[in-house]
Amino acid sequence: MNQYLVKSRRQELDWLRVFAILALVFYHTGLLFGPWTWDMKNPETNENYAYWMAFLHGWRMPLLFFISGAGTFFAFGKFNTPRFIVERVKRLIVPLIFGMVVILPPQDYYQHIQEYDNYWDFYKSVLDYIPYYQGVANLHHLWFLSHLFIFSLLGIPVILLLRSTYADSLKATFLDFLFNPIVLLLLPPVLILATQIMFVPFHPGRAHFAFYCSFFLAGIICYSSTFHVETIGNNRKLFLFSSIVSLVPIIILYKGQGQIYPFESHTLCSPLEVIAIFAVWFLVMTLIGYGQYYLKRTPSWFTRVSEATYPVYILHQTVIIVIGYYMGKLPWGINTKFWSVSLLTMVICILLYELVIRPFNVMRFLFGLKLKPQKSKVAVAGQPD
């Protein structure tokens, strides 16, 4: 099987990551105006926002974890295990710590702004090592980084096994079985469902962890073999058809139960929650499959856009909350506010990336980006060799 190992990154993953981060910006902006409880709310909300947000809520993070699993497999090929762990610390833990100290506190401040004279008055609690309101540790949207770091460590044995020459015939047999189109369609969601049934009644936090870890490990396995991964793109119509069919009962059941995220009620299985697990898997496979078919090339400018997605992810929720606080005071219509917050958030995040983060290695390090190489000294004209 080793001759089939994927040697380098795939373009569709970078495109889909940009797409997922863009969807995330719109989703978190929608939380300002939808009926669901969130850190910051506009004075006026609209029930209609819940429907398309529920759809985004289903697949956005599973897709990101699947892509991250594949990316982790590629990243591991550049390092041995100790260096890989060091790189994961630089890439994930450094931005997480920086985010906890600098990026996240404004979110808590604007939630409780009436209780403080100014931001410095609030920030004293951060300097006293109580980085969140009343000492409650809340990573907000950066929980993704902490989960991803743990998943990366858990994925090391899987990656080592897939990259080794040990038991090649057994691995090839397993992948041949898994990438049978019907097996790939149904077996992963069945296994994910099993983890939820096991954990939900007594350990909902572990159920949440296992749900996303399943997509991360699936990304590793699916993108470990160039030969087998093409099965997803070749069967994209099957995944699309399955997605559409599974969404029909979800649309019917959603209004009655009022949620779409699998097992968010922390109760035993309901029909909606079970079907949602299959639908999420089908949707992720559909996006990956059509991405493989249509997103095979990247223009020269795309490298810069792709790099910007990580800082934009780290910054976006804080920017949304700050803008949303002031936008909520304006007498504008709810849709005008939604598009204003969404577009301003993207503009501000991109400007921060271009002007504050991208040019400086210190900021690149704090945001988990690769450092820019130092400029080599230019030889003085006319100087003999």
C-alpha cells in the first residue's frame, strides 16, 4: 500500500477550508440575530435565521476537522514524531495561549461592559490569571484549537501505521473494503452513531469529543492513499443524492424538535439526531467529492488567501461581537445589520492579517503561521567573488 501514499497536499482541501471559514463567519454573525442563545445578541432577532444556520451548524465543524485530519497526515510526512509534536505546539498551542490572553478577553468584556468603567478595569482579572469573567474558563471559538491538538496526538499511531510498511497487505485489504462506495457511505456514520449512543446519556462532553474526533480520523484515513481517496470524487453523485434524501426528513422533523446538531439535547437518540449524523457524513463526503472534481487548480493569489484563513478564524468571533455590540445600537433593519457585520468582520480581519500579522514574524509566530525567511544579504555591486 505504501506506493499509494499521498505525497503532498490536495488543492481541494485548501479551497474547502476557505469555504468553511467563510461559512463560519456568516454563521457566527447569524447568532447575533437568530433565536438561539449566544454571547452577544441584537435587540431584534428573527426566527428565519435559525433554518439556514441550522444547516450550516451541521457540517461546518465536521468538514473543518476532516480537512484538518488530512492536513495532519500531510504535515506528519515532513517530520519525525518529536518534531511533529513541536510543530503542533507552535501551530496550535501558541495561538491558543495568545488568544486566551489577547483575542478572547474582549468578548467577555463586551458581554458585561456595564459592569466595568473601562477595558483596563476588566482586564486586571486577566493579569491576575483569571482570564474570563468571574474565573469561568471559556475558550469560546478557540476550543477548536485545543481539540485539534489532542486529536493530532491521538492520530499519531494511526498515521505511523498508515505510513509504515508493516502489514501492507492487511492495510490494503482494509482500505479496499472501506472504499467500497456503499461501505464508505454507511459504515463511518454507523460507527459515529455508536460512539454517541455510548457516551451521550452519561458523558455528553465525551460524545461531543468523539463526534469530531471521528471526522478528524476519517480525514487521516481517507487521504492516506492516493489510489483510494479518488473513490470519494468518483462517487460524488451518490453522496449528493444521499445528502438530499437525508435532509428531507430532517427538514420535516426539525421544526418539531427545534435543533439539528446530533445529540445536543444530551438525551437518548431521537430520529432527528440519528438521521443528522448520517446527513452530516453525506454532506462532508459530497463537498469533498465535488471539491476533488472541480477544485483541482489554485491561482497564484490563492496561497495568500489560504494562509489568511487561520488568522481570520482566530480573530473573527471577537470582531463580530465588538461590531455587533455597536451595530445593535443603530436603528437599522436586521438584514442590513447582518450583512454589515459580516462584511465589516471580513474586511477588518483581512486588514489585520495584511497589515499587522503577515509582515512580521513575531505576529506570524503568535498566530501559528510559518515564519518568513530572513532576507539574504545582497552582494555589493562590483565586489570581487
